[in-house]
Amino acid sequence: VEKEKKYILKHIDLSEQYKNESFYLSHSRYAKLKHESFSKDFDVSEIERCHFTQSEIDKLNIGSYEKIEVEP
């Protein structure tokens, strides 16, 4: 059984505003979703709370995100 691909979602507009940080959508314990900032050189693909399947992305009403595939 093939696993569904996972993606991280980098917020384009927020990330362009900061020199050393990028902002990513993540699952939150207290709110449904939130943005988290990480240094530009940090590998966010290791952070599972930032992983989304295509079916989850399709349910979101989101705009300016760069969708980056996470390697299995």
C-alpha cells in the first residue's frame, strides 16, 4: 500500500518579509492551524506537525503558499 505524499506549506508573503526566517503552516494543539517561523536554513521537513497530505490541503481555503513535497 502506497502512503499518501506529504507536503510542507511555506507562506510566501510572510516569508518574503523576513531576512532570516520562513513561515510554515502547522497543525496546532490549541487552534486548528497556525504559522510557525523557522530560520531559513532549518530543514522543516523533519517537523511532523508541519506535514499535510494533499487531501488536507484540498480542504483548506488557502492562497499564497509554496507546496514542498516531503521525502519519505
